[in-house]
Amino acid sequence: MADPESPFRIERTDGGVRFTFDVTAEPTERQRKLARFDHFEIPCDEGAVLGGDDSAPPPLAYFASALAF
């Protein structure tokens, strides 16, 4: 049984499986953003060429990593 307080839920349906995530994302300054998932904070930023400070991985790096996982 899933934890009702968890930000991640799995439901089995007649059509398959439904995954639900509770994630918030907000802009901070310049091109930086911060996502929150449960007790994790996930920063991202763009490189200088796109107006960022290159202070964290860009969103595409997280996407590519997710596909690799």
C-alpha cells in the first residue's frame, strides 16, 4: 500500500499503471530554477550563451540523465 504522505504514487488501472508525482518548480533569478520533490531540491541553470550563470546543470542535462537511468 502506498504511503498517503508520499509525493510519488502508483495506481493500477484497467489500462495499465498511472504514476503521479507532486513536484513544484519556480524561477529564482536570471535563468535559474528550483524544483522541489519531497525533501529534495533540484536546481538548474542555463549557460552564459542563454543568459544564465552556469551554476547548475541545464534542464536538458536532467532530461538526458532521466532517459539514461
